[in-house]
Amino acid sequence: RAGLLTAEAVTLSAINRTESRGAHQREDFTETKESFEKNQSISLDMNGSLNSSFVTSNNFNELENVR
């Protein structure tokens, strides 16, 4: 189950990022967007659904509190 949940989280993250950046390259969104210089936070709700949100942060430790 953990492996499938991780795969779903990675897929959700890739779908939500509508640009190409670093190792994440998309044929339908070939350009890098300055507006996407954000971190993506994936959380699991009480119903078992994954939720995605974009967080503007230059400090990875700050992301620990975003849930």
C-alpha cells in the first residue's frame, strides 16, 4: 500500500506542475514558468485522499509545518 500511495503522490505532483523544470519535463508544457518557483506539498486527509498545494518557501524546514 505504501508504494502505491507514493506512486499516486508522485503522479499527482507531476500532473499539477504545468511546466518543465529540471528532471520534470513535459511535452505539453515545454517552458519553465517563474510563477512555479514553489514547492509542492502533498498531504493525506482523514478519508485517505491526497491533497496538493503549492508553497512559496526557500527554506525546506518551513515546509514541515505545512499540513
